[in-house]
Amino acid sequence: AQSVSQHNHHVILSEAASLELGCNYSYGGTVNLFWYVQYPGQHLQLLLKYFSGDPLVKGIKGFEAEFIKSKFSFNLRKPSVQWSDTAEYFCAVSHGSGNTGKLIFGQGTTLQVKP
Amino acid sequence: DTAVSQTPKYLVTQMGNDKSIKCEQNLGHDTMYWYKQDSKKFLKIMFSYNNKELIINETVPNRFSPKSPDKAHLNLHINSLELGDSAVYFCASSQQISGNTIYFGEGSWLTVV
């Protein structure tokens, strides 16, 4: 069965620290990869996505992620976090072909940024 | 302009009641979904519809019945509510093509007491 694993469940950082959130998936075929963010009490917003092409993708708010096919990974990074980045971060995967659009989510990582 | 809108945003109801959550998208998408986020914030798909046809039904109890009157609407009706149904329910939509992005509504917080 396909699955998505996020290694860090709860991350606490100080402002200006660098961030890397791990995401690994288990699926041997072509995949589409996403990172969503959920600010407290709000809905999911797309941070960035990878479909094909350059494996280093840049998203909103200074976030980026790198797709490493050999490692089945799609880690999220930000060089310098802000207090406003405090949120829940979800990695998600969908099939790249024969796509029904179904997203499989990781269990989420809670990021707490201290001012 | 809200792309995916769902109502109500908050719903508190007693066990055994029947309730509905409505969802509408104005993005012209062909596919709509319901996702459930539990108390541990884990998100899982419940249903997807493509052009009013059921595509995915992820072993959801048959107390949950989605209804899609047209491709812009996907409502979720829940019969005989149970305590375990308390969750946040997210409606979402996408185009039915490879490499699509799914856009989420703001969520409906359901509390069963």
C-alpha cells in the first residue's frame, strides 16, 4: 500500500533558524508530490508541488523542496524561518499517471517557531 | 472570491442526529473530494466524484452519503452521528488530469456530543 512518512512530528525552532522537514513515500511509479501548510484554525494551502522537470521546486513564502527519486524523498526546506511559519505541514503524494487525484497524506509535522 | 466553499464552518450536534455539510467550487473543476482530518490532524480521503460520478469510496461507513447534484457541488450527508465522527471535514476540488493540484475548502468543524 502506498504511504507517506514524515519523520519529524514536532519541530521547535527559533526565528532565523533553518528548517528541513523530511518526507518519504512508498510508491514505485510516477508520482506527483505536494507540500501543504495549515495555519492554526485554517484550511490547507498549497506551499509547492512537483510534477516533473527540475527536482528542486520553489514555493511560496521562501519554501523549497527537493525531489530525490532514488531516495523516494521530497524534503521541505526554508533557510530562515519566521514566527509566522508556525503551522502544521503536510507532505502528500498522488499517482502521476492514471491519476484519480487522490492524495495520500503524511501524518503532518507541527512546526513551532519561537520569536 | 472563495474557490472552494463549504458550510457550515462549525457544527455541534447530538449523537444520533442527521446532518449535512455543503460544498461548492467555482473553479470549473471536474473532480471533487471529501477529506476527513481527525483529532491527531491525520488527513484521509473519504470520497471523490468526477462529473457527478463516484470514483473513490475509501471504506467509509454507509452512514456517510455524498451527493453531487452537479459537478460544482458535492454535499456530505451523515446519518446517525456518532462521537467518533467528530472531526474536521474538508471539501476539495481538482481537474481530472494527471498532475492536478487539489484545492481545499476552509473545513467544517463537526463536534458530536
